[in-house]
Amino acid sequence: MVSYIGDSTLRLVKNCSEIWAQHTLHLRIKPNTSAGFFTTLPEETKVQVVEEGWTQIIDDITAPWFEVISESGYKGWCFGG
């Protein structure tokens, strides 16, 4: 079963810790928009969820932040909306 997080930026497979970026994905050092992003992952990049963080409303989208690690080894936070 597939469900969608927020505005389909990330696709989460239920009962699985892998997600795919539906659009380019900015990884940040902290789970907030004031933290600069250090890399951008391309669309359809698969990442492993390390931790689900707090939920925030950004541009009228309510979604949690996720700490993720990419297959290439980048680890950071991304907004799930």
C-alpha cells in the first residue's frame, strides 16, 4: 500500500522506512526552513527514514520533518509536504 505524505513531495510505503522523492529534495542540517540546505537530491531518489520529527505548517501544508539518509550517504532533514 502506498500513501502520500503532505503534498506528494515524498512517497512513503507503509510499514517500510524507505521513501522516494517525488520532486527535488532539499536536505537541511536541522528540521526547519531557517536551516540552510546543504544538498539537493534529484527526483525519484530513494532515501531511508532515520527519524520522523515534529510536524509543521509550511505554505498551508501540514507535514512532518524526516531525517533521512540517501543511498549516496547524505544525511539530513527534509520537509514531508
